[in-house]
Amino acid sequence: MPAYDAFLLLSFGGPEGPGDVLPFLENITRGRGVPRERLAEVAGHYHARGGVSPIGAQCRDMLGAIGGAFAEAGLDLPLYWGNRNWHPFVEDTVRRLADDGAERVIAFATSAYSSHSACRQYLDDIERAVAAVGPRAPRIDKIRPYFNHPGFVEPFAASAEAALSTLPADVRGGARLVFTAHSVPAAMAAGSGSAAAGTARPAAAGGRYGAELAETASLISERVRGGSLRHDLVYQSRSGPPGQPWLEPDVLDHLRALAKGGVPGVVVVPAGFVSDHMEVVHDLDAEAAEVAASLGLSFARAAAPGPSARFARMVLELVQERLTGAEPLALGAMGAAPSPCPQDCCRYARQARPA
């Protein structure tokens, strides 16, 4: 089994001050032809909260909790952190790893699912960074998707239960669990995973990404109120051109449909996300909560699991899985995602935005 000499946390990145917001958004959208007015609109979401994304502080907290779990288990691995879109950039961190003499690194991405953006782009980030640093760069192994790991499912179930308890007592029994994830182009979702991924159920609409999300939603739902509440899987944060099909339904449209159908309240569970970063805070705590209030729909939002001690222990368990060859921990019918990822997994050729 491999002997690792460092741990790398891979994340998306986010602005840490007002001056970072536009450069950060330009990094995300480079080469995609996103109109300037759309960037300005999204920048307003950040400026409304001081120009700071919550994700930076959340990653620092996560690293602290992971370090504590490692220390408690006697695992002596120095911790590093690199982002795709903002400081510390992955390439800079890989250069630091090389300077510090690291030869083989285990990497954990703050994304639990199989898809181009959730998995493949992190593999590509690693490949580009290693190529840029050159022969001195360490070998970096990315941990598998962990959508059905107990350390991901159980904290979500606990936070969903806690959120449900904040609804009025006479609403809770008829409330709906609404699971949300980041929407992606339908063509991207259709290419998520690969034949080697070993899916135990057909990955129809949404590809393996959609199938994994559906599995996670079911696993969480059956642990809330004994599985007595109905649940739905919906999507948020769509950002593509109107003519391009993306995964649906949209969370706001779904809330309107539920209210029209007489559902008295919802617990929104951001199951597609690891932490409560800007898309969760803006799209759910602001926009979705506002729509629910306008409909007279009781609304509560479950917290993402990233800050929990159980999540940190999950990271430890995933590292130990690679170190020892232990049986992978996975709930539900789909089983553990392959480790390492198949070489061809989650490929997607982005379509050009119409002029």
C-alpha cells in the first residue's frame, strides 16, 4: 500500500475581501464568454456580505478538524491546502509540497460526487499543477467520491432532523425534505462516471451524478423521522445560457409547486455541497427562503456537514482506506465509488456559449 508523506485539501476557493471578488469571478468564468453584467450581478451577492466568501474560513476550520482527527488516530501527515480559483492556488501549494520534499501526497476534494466539475476538474487541476512544477512535483492521489460514506450521510441526517425541529409543531409531520445540488448541463451529467464505475442501478437522467445524488437523498431521508417524510431532489445555481438544457427542477420552481399542492413546510437539505458557502447562503438562505415566505411555506435549511467532527473522521477513514486497503465504507445499493477514479471518468467537452 502507498506511504504518503502529506495531505492536501483541494477546494474551490473564494474571495477573502472586496478587492478579490471580480478577479475571482473572472477566474471561474475565463474562456466561457460570460457577459460582464452577469459577473456584476454575482459580484453583488458577495459584496452584500462584505466581499468575503464563507468558504475560506470553512476550509481553515475543516483543516483544523482533520488535523485533530489525524492526531487522535496517531496519523502524522502535514496538512496543505490548495484551491482551483483563488489563493492558495493548487499550483502554488504543489510547489510548496515539492520545496518541502513531499514525494507522495493524498488529496481530498471538498466535493462528494462524480461529475466533470465535482471530480474530473480536480483531477485536471492536479495534473496541470504537477506539470507546471515539473520533475520535483510529488505524485498526488485523489480520494474517491464519498457521497454515500456514513461520515457524509449521518451529519446531514442529524442537521436535517435539527432543522425539522425548528418548524412549527403542526407542520412537521407534513413537511417535505427538499434535497438540492448544483445544477449542471444535462450533457455534462450524462457523461458523469464511466462504465468502470460499477453503478448498481441504471444512471439515467443525470448520469452517475444524478444517480449518486438520488442515493444520498434516500439515505439521508430514511434517517430522518424514521423515513416518514416524503422527499424530492431538485437543483440550484444554474448559470448557463437559456437554450442549453440543465438538470431540473429548479428549487424555486419546486417550492412554488409544493405550496400550490398544499405542502405546509419544507426542510431544504443542500446535499450536493460539503459546506455552507456562498451558493448555499445566497441561493437557499436568501432566495429560497424569500420565495417560501412569499408563499406562506414554512422553511428551514439543514446545515452542510463540513464543520462536523464526524466529517473530519470520515476524511481520516478515507485516508486510512488508501493506506491500508481496508474495505471501503459505503451505505446503500450503489457501493463505494472506485478508487482510484477510472482514467476516463467524468469527461466533458464544454459547449461554446452562443454569440
